[in-house]
Amino acid sequence: MTKKLKPMHPGEVLWEEFLTPLGMSAGALAKVCGLPRTRIERIASEQAGTTANTALRLAKALDTTPKLSLSLQTDYDVQMTKPSFGRVFDRIETVNKPRAA
């Protein structure tokens, strides 16, 4: 039986792919981004999510795109939310487009 991995929080990516390789602290990145130190610390420690404002700042500071942070956040949110739907999600039917005449 395969073990399902837990969803990856955007903070894990921030920590593993940017802060650690750059040898940069969350506080130092926050200063570059013009954000409170606690904002980046909370994201990196997976206690908070990434907002559009933060994604824009991170993109500029890390030479990426805002879509990177926002896509990671959206994917995480969907993966975390879907299991709580349970049977409600299963009862939702797909709505088909009307056929052209």
C-alpha cells in the first residue's frame, strides 16, 4: 500500500528552494520585500499562506513570477479543502454546455 504525501505548503518551497540555497534568513528576505519579518517567518514555517501582495513582492525579490507563489498556494488550498467536502463533493453533478443549434 502506498503512503500518500501531505500537500506541500508554499512555505516549504520558499524555505527549501530559496532561503536555504541563498543562505538567507526569513528576516533578511522580509526586509528586501518591505514586509514585517513575521510575515515571511510565518509563511516559511507553514503557519500562514501567501497573499497576492506577498507573491508580487517575493517575485520581484527572488526573480520569479507572482504566479509561482499563488499557484503553489492555490494547489495547497485545494488539496487541503477537498477532503473536507466528503459526500457533498461527490453529489455535485457536472453541468454540460448547451449544444449549438
